[in-house]
Amino acid sequence: MRIVNLRKENWQEDPELSRIKTRGQGLENKYATSVLEIIENVRKYGDTAVFGYAKKFDRVELTPENVRVSEKEIEEAFEKVEPEVIDAIKLAVDRVRKFHEHQKENSYFVTEPGMVLGQKVIPLESAGIYVPGGKASYPSSVIMNAVPAKVAGVEKVVMVTPAIESLEVNPYSLVAAKLSGVDKIYRVGGAHGVAAIAFGTASIPKVDKIVGPGNIYVALAKKFLFGQVDIDMVAGPSEILVIADETANPEWVAIDLLSQAEHDELAGAFLVTHDEKIARAVVEEITRKLRTLKRKEIAQKSIENFGTVFLTESIYHSCEVANIVAPEHLEVATAEPFALLDLIKNAGAIFLGHYTCESLGDYVLGPNHVLPTGGSARFFSPLGVYDFVKRSSVLYVSRDGFEKISSATALLADVEGLEAHGLAARVRMGSRIKVSEKENVKG
């Protein structure tokens, strides 16, 4: 794990910091052609293309009859999953639901003489969640994507996830889906699975929005299909940044950094500290723990690619560096973490204190773990209930209200050279219409 000294003038221009800052760029060109071809074939040929790609990539024989996971299979999944794991999933679902209940938005109306203005908040009719599958097990991804959709009031939540060769879908994901309120589950993944729920096929329904993590093919499929459907974000490899002072436990910091490094060879693990002793102790702990980690090959590659310690002048300098990196997960392992909260501007999720390890947030704390990556925390937010609603403006003007604003409307239309816009106001000026009932708003 490299140590980079930022205790210098023009530290913002340090090449390693610049490389980390632009880490989210560059992979699209390599895979774009293949993904666009898959999308176009699914659009043209529907089930035929989807089932063909499932056979090619996942080695499963799908048909209109077996592509949807049956209720019997879901019931059988509950028999396969350990009771204590079911209890843990129930706990996570409950905590995530309670947290996201606070994110609900209400419609509102503002009245003034002759006018009613407002906003109507409407849940999306349908949403699709992508869950990585095969031999992998990600029940937490199901929970974090499905629960806020249901809290928002989405009527139809569809899940797509790849199956293994025996057509089996991961039982942990099925249990999480049932407990989270997913309505239909289809055993198809990859870019073709994303395209299937974007366009709809004879066997797989179309949705209004697609959310959830996946590999580069899934991420690019979502990106290219934006506009056909809405998406949550284009997520990249996972990442963590830890701000540490002299009170941090080097072993704890090291394992928290490795908890993201084990995800992906391109995952990012960053330590920012003004304490050289802590910096070197964490590096030693990472070297030691990599020897015994089950996913040590992946974690080692990740550390080689992006594992970095930044040495700073002060704790406040550390916050500046963190804001430039704009990490997905930001841990504040300091004596007084709340004192730094106002200084942190760019982070997907902020974990305050020595005991608030990132993995708690991944599973059971309640806030969503679907977070912006690659520096996009500068302008993106965590997935939430607000992602599954749309808003319509509501406008009503009475005759008296119209007379207060019509002249200004006509004048501004004239300035913009839009004659019919101005005429729409002018033809009503001085005119009266008969109404069959009293207006609801008195002018």
C-alpha cells in the first residue's frame, strides 16, 4: 500500500491524488460495442435474444415457462436458508424500512388570492431491481433496492437475477425478495436481463426504473438505456476512505479498508491521516491480514491498483483531501468525529466513530448501501424513497388571479418572440366565460 505525502505546496496537483480523483473514468470504450449490440438484439427479438444470451453467458436453458421463479421455489428457499439467517434478513428489512419511512414526501398546495399552486407526489408504477446472482449471494442488495421502492408505494417491483446451470436462483436472494415485498422474480441477468425489463418481452414485463448493482456490462446497459427507462446511477467498483487520527485502532482501520478491497480488483481503499505512526501501522496490518484473507488475491490486486495512504498536515487538511476524493464510504475514525461533520461535503455515506464500521451500514443499520462511486458523490446521493417517486406541478388560476399576472406573461412572451404565447394571455384579457358552478378559489 503506497504512502503519498501531501504535506507540500500545490498538493492538490499531486499525480497520485489526481489519479484517484479520476478513477471512475475509462472503462466504457472497451465494452460499449458489445453492450449496445445486446441491447439492440433484445429490443428487436425479445425473448429469443434474451434466452439466447442466457444460454451463451449463463449456460442455462430458459423458456417462457421457466423464466419466472415460481412461488413454490420461493417457499423451498425458506427451507434451505438457516433460521438464524432468516431472522437476520428480517431484522435488516425492518431496520431499512423504518429508516426509509422518514424519506417519504408529501404532496403540497400553496394558495394565494385567485391561485392554487402545488406539487403532486406520485409513486412510480413499476421498478426493476438487478441483483447479481449465480454462485454469489447478495440478499442485502435485494433489501436495499426493494424496500425503499415499496415504502415509496411502487405497485410492481420486479427482480432479475441470473441462475446457475441447474436453473436454481440463490435461495438467500429469494428469501430476501419475499420479505422485502418483491412481486415477481425472473432468472435472467447480465446486460440482456437489464434490456429485457427496459423494453419488456413476451415473458418479462417492462418497468419504469431500473436500480441495483452489477458488473461493467450491467452498468453500461443501464447507462445506455437511460431515457428508455430511468436508472439509479452508473455504479463503479466499491471504495472506502478512512480519516484517522492518533486515536484510531490500526487493526480496525486495516480490516475496514480490506472489507472493500475484497470486493473487486478495481475497488478503492484510501487512508487519509496526519499521523505517520498510524499510517505505517495500518500498512503493516494490511500486509499481515492479506496473508490469511480468503479473497486475498482479489484484495491484493485492489491494494496494488488503488490502495493509498495520504499523509496530511492536519485533521482539517484530511477533510479537504476526502472532499476531493468524494468516496462512496467515508469512515471518520477520530476522537471527535462529529466535530468534522460540517467539513465533509462529498461522500456517499459518512460513518462516524471507531465502532461504526462500514459493514454495519452494508447490512443492518438502516441507511441505504446503494451509494455513488468514482467521485460522483460530488453530485449524486444514496438510493432512497425519493428515487421511486415522480412529481407533477399543479396549477390553478381563477379569473381574478389571471388578471394579476396576464400582462406580465404577455410582455415576457413578447421579449422572447413567442407570439402565440402572448396571444394565449391576451385573448383572455377582458373576456369572461360562463361557469356552471362557483370557482373553488375566490379572487
